[in-house]
Amino acid sequence: MNLKFGMSPISWTNDDLPELGGKTSLETCLRETRLAGFTGTETGGKFPKDKANLGKVLKEHDLQLVSGWYSGQLLDISAEQEIANMQPQLELFRDLGAAVLVYGETWKTVQNVRNAPLCNKPILADDKFAAYGERLTKVAQYCASEGVPLSFHHHMGTGVETEHELDLVMQNTGNAVGLLVDTGHLVFAGGDLLGVVDRYGHRINHVHTKDIRQHIMATVDPSQDSFLDCVLRGIFTVPGDGMIDYGSFMQALADKNYEGWVIVEAEQDPAKANPYEYACMGYKALQQAALAAGYSIID
């Protein structure tokens, strides 16, 4: 079985917190991404939005376009409107061969609001997930028809944060809705990481890896702390530098025959956590865990 390793630019520049790496160039980010051993990247705010320029900069750094975040609003709009809204990004990803489109549900999200505590996240009643799932499935089927599968990203501060909310999404959607497992977000939300992989391994089509600093998570007060507060305090780090057992996680993926991209996405303060050094640390930890689980890594 094969894996490919990619990196998110968020370790160099955080679009939601411009004070974190806001002056770091895209050139630095991509050069160091490749130097650390990664062969792919996700997109960010500093990336070109057109095929010619994005393709050119990726080729210059010998990197593949893996995926990128899309801010969905299906809790508030129709599937048809969502499809229209995502068309430019979907076409760009299709033309440049992206593996998936990362779909995050951002209706009334607090993930990017510095003064909004985590407890203010949007709450959707259980009986509303059936209609939501129907719309999401329709959007995912369209993405698949365009050659870019949708990968649903559960995320702190959004309407789909907890394991229970993720279960409801999975139970109310068709197989066209792939699952992005984000190790850090699931553990932060109190979820059972290996349990989710066991239940939905056949639907996982993308993986984000970050680690959790347990001593910082222990101090989080959801009634007071925002998601961005937690990021600034350093709750996230790269695989191998926190509490998550990546050996067990990689073995769980292997047991479900997952093949594809694994992305390191660990938002930190680059002034405190040198992005290149931590990228190398994350790559080494993932490589060790993946090889032990029987994977081969494609360069």
C-alpha cells in the first residue's frame, strides 16, 4: 500500500491570524515544504487563484496540488447555490489534478472569530442532519462528476465538530461524501480517533495530521477560550510532538486499506516553532509510523 505526504502552508502563514507569518513569502513556504521531503501542498491565501500562475509556481518547486479548503454554507443555502459558489475553485482544482476538495461547513462558524468562545459554535438539531446530508450528497456527487471528490472536514468551532455530529453526517450522506479525518481536531473535540477510522475507513479519502499538546488542552475553557486563542497558546503541533499515538493511527488506516495523501497541517506561531524544522519533525514521525504499518511512501 502506498501513501504520499503533503504539507499545509498554515505552518508558515495563518490566513485567520495574519500576525502569524503574515510576512513570510509563498516562495519560502514552498521551498521549505519540498526541502523537508513533502511532494504535495494544499492551498492558502497567498497562492495564485488561476491555473497558469498556480501551475507555474508548483512546477517551480516540484510540488503537486493536493487539495485546499472550501468554506461551505450548506446549512444555509441550497445544493444548487453551493455548486455555483464553488465552481471557480472546483474548476481550478480539476484542471490542476487535485486529489480532493476539502469541504468545511462554515455557517455561523466561530473557528475564525478571535472573541467567540468555543461554546458559541453553531448547533444543529439531530433531526436536521437528514436534509443537510441530502444537500451535501448532491454537492459531492457533482464534485465527483467533475473529477474532484469532496472530502468532508469536521472542524472545531463549526456545526460538525464532535464525533456525534460527524456520525450524523456520515449516517445521512451517500458514499460520494468522502471523509477527511483530521487527527488533531477529532482528539481536541474529545472524539475516539481509532473508532472513527474503524467505522468509516471505507469513506476516508483524505487525511490531515496534527498533534495535540496535552498540557495546553488541559487548560482550555470552552466557555472563555476561542479556537484562535487555543492556536495562539500552542495547542497544535506536528505529529510526533504531542499526545497522539501515530503508530496506532497509521496501523488503523492500513487495516482499512487507505491509500492516498496524508497532510501535515499544524497551525503554530512560526516565531516559536520554526516551520521548516517542525515540517522535518512531522515528516520523520509520519514516515516512521507509516513504514511500521507496512506502507510505502511515494516521493
